[in-house]
Amino acid sequence: MKNISIKTTLKYIFEQLTGNFAGFLTGASTISLVSHFFVTCSFKTLGGLPAKKTVVNKETFQELGWVISIIIGSRHSK
């Protein structure tokens, strides 16, 4: 069994925190970007009748979020 040093442990914790924070920022920016252009069809939006944005169903909204997060993630990894 290896001896685990404090330096290695702190490096691991720092990498986990920065990775999780980067994921959080990517997710938050993705949802705000998709929400800026699209709205989901729901009772609250009266089926999209008064909406000034393009109305999509929930599944399409989630798929758009996945695509945008992959694009944002691939741009940051370079």
C-alpha cells in the first residue's frame, strides 16, 4: 500500500473541485443559452401561444442542452 501524502491529497481535492466547478459553469451557461432562444410547451406558457421564443417540447429542450454543453466542453478542452 502506498503512503498518501498531504500534497497528493490536496492536489486531488483541488482537481476535483475545479472539475466540478467547470462542469457547473458549463451546465449553467448551457441552460441560459438554450433558454434565451427556446421555451418549453407547458401550462404556464399556455401551450406556447403568447411566447415570443420558439416553443419546443421538453425532450428537444434537453437534447439541445446536451448538444450545446458538448460544444462548450469541447471548446474549453483545447
